[in-house]
Amino acid sequence: MKRLYITIKKEDDGYRLDKTIPKYLPEISRTRTRKLISSGAVSIDRKRIRKHSYSVKTGQTIVIHDVKTESYTDEPSAKLPIIFDDPWYAVVCKPSGMPADDTQAGSVGTVTELLSRIYPDKKIQTVHRLDLGTSGLMVVSKTPAATKELNRQFRNRLVTKIYTALVHGKPPLHYGRIVTGFERDPDDTRKFRITNNRSHEAISEYRVVELLEEHSILEIKILTGRTHQIRVHLSSIGIPIAGDRLYGRSNDPFKRLMLHATILEFDCPRTGERRRFAACGRGLLRSR
């Protein structure tokens, strides 16, 4: 059991409590949220709130008590493998279920919190995120200069990001490119959806690595970094990621989201040298 913390942003002022929690923590469904509220497991400013329609206010801190989740706080370096260590940045292999930072969950047990304990004299900052259920490579900056430069590279699509996924079924083609508009689903704030409006474009490319009896292993390259992009795109062509109960099968038997960030390539913010990092994603098949 652990506590999760959410700090309400200005744009969510006046939002219903039972919609706010899933918005900040997509892995907690609205049904589960309502049960947590009814059971008294949610408090705001030290007061237990049992009203689902309670309107949250900017700056308030929501505390969710008694949330079952794995603890990552004992030995940070053992729980968060560091693939590469540079004075300006670190590349880590995030486990599935570990939040990237405190915008995804509580401040304890996140990638940034653990790295802050490993590098107490550095200013740890995320420059991109992986979904809570996604495992694999992340680069995290240690200095303001690195944060600025890495943010520039991500913003200008200069970073190569390749994922491995185990999906249900077989794709229509061995290679495909998916280009769509992308937006948050107004009917379910936990989710995103494809739209005809291209003001927020999402681009994904995939190729088949291996065809199995009922599943396929794909390599996916994303040219944009929209939240849930790969999950939405693959679901849209009839091959949802195994373990994805949000965009796939509600009764999916897989215990985790079978998506792994396999390759990350960018220019070193300190030297300008192109760096490429790889973390094998075949271990997904052993995580069922």
C-alpha cells in the first residue's frame, strides 16, 4: 500500500473529483476512483472527501490512500537501472508500473524522485515521459542547460524513439505508416482519440518483427510524442497492445502493458555527439 499525490493545475479548477483523479492517473479507472472516494480513501487538504462531484480548486493537493502498488523506494539504483551516466544527463530503463514523475502519480517512487536520491546535487528533470505501464529507455536531464537542449531536440523531432510491442492478432501489412490528428477524448478524460483535425498530428511507423500464433511482435517508430499515441494508433487498426485494458480488451489476461521503449537516439547536450542507446524488448514475452 502507498499514497499517491496530485496537485491541481489552474486549467482543472472546478473539475469534478471523480473525473480529476483518472485524468492525472490514467491507470486508475473512473469506477475504481468512485470506489476509493466512497470508501474514504481520498482526502483534500487533510479532509476526507466522499462526494464524487466535489469541485477541485487550483493548488489543492489530493491524497489517495491505500493504493496497492509496488514499492520502489528501498534501493533506488537497484530499482531503476541506469544505462548511461553523463555529467549532464542519465539514460535509465524504467520498469513497467513506475511513474516517470509526480505528474503521473505521487512524488515517492517516481523516476525523478529516485534519481534525485542517487544524484542529490543535481537538478533532475524529465524531458519526455513513458506511460505508467510502459517500460524501457528514458533520458533525464541533470542540469538546466541539458533540460533546455534536450527539450529543443524533442520539440523539433530530432530524437529517434523506437518501441517493441506485443499485440493481439496480426497487422494488415508487414510495414505501415499511420498519420492522424490526435486529441483527448471529451467523453473519457483518461483516453485520447483520433480526429480529422490535424492541428495536433500524430505519426507512427511499424514493421512486423515476428508473427506468432495469436499475437505479433512489432517494432514501432514514433515521429511525434503524443500521450498514448502508439496505443491509440495500433488499436485503431485492430491490433491492440497486449495488456492494454484502456484501448484494448477489458478482460485482457496479460498482467502488464506489453510495450517497451527499445531504442533512444539523440545528440549529447554537452558535446553534440550523436548517441544511441538500446534495451532489448524481447523480455516482454516473459512478463505475461
